[in-house]
Amino acid sequence: MAIFNGTELGVYMDSTLIAAATDCSLSLNVETIDITTKDSAGFRELLGGVRSGSISVSGLVDYLDASNKDVTDLWTAWEARTAVAVKFAKANEVTGELSFSASAIITSLEQSGGTEDTATYSATFELTGAITDTVA
């Protein structure tokens, strides 16, 4: 089994790595449809239903670095309420590695900063349409 450092995972928005990220996650879900009947012998029976997913990312904010415009790009996408292309993958993909891509809408965007602490941001993307997996 090939184990790799989670630091290598990244979230890409419109093919650009979201910089200064410290955490990222991908969550894939399937809703279920209950098809239990009296013939189910007391056991619940289910069918797979609608598939969905979300991607979350959080990181550090540097307002003085012109190249670190993550919060601005995220704000623009959130304000527009339109889907953007997102990808969840290793930064340096190697043959055989899996990545996930989809269109997504930013449903949550947060910035925070505490006294004597770094400024941070977080965003949640709800995936819309087909979620595709690609093997490098």
C-alpha cells in the first residue's frame, strides 16, 4: 500500500490550486430509498438513490501578497452564484492515482482572525452534476 502525505492533496478551482490551504476534504454521499415491505422478514431494504458530494478547504490569508488572491477569487465565485470547476487531487499526480472533478457552487465562505493569530478562510463547495474520477 502506498501511503502519502496529506499535504500533497489540494483543491483546484478552475484549474488553479487554491493557495495557502491548510486543510481540504472531499465528502461523497448516496441518498437511500426505503423499499422495505412485509416480505422483508423484519429487515430494512434500500436502493441507492441520488449521489452528491462536497469539497471543503481552509487556509491562511495574506492580504499583502498580490499572488495570494484566494479570498478574492472565492468571493467572486460566491457572489456570482454560478458553478465553477473544482478538482480534488494530489498536487503532483503520479500514474495510477485517483482524482475527482465536478462543477460546484460555493455554499459557504468564511474569514476569521483572532487577536495575535493568523487570518484564515474556509469555503465549502457543493458539487452539482456528474462527479468524475480520473486515474492519472
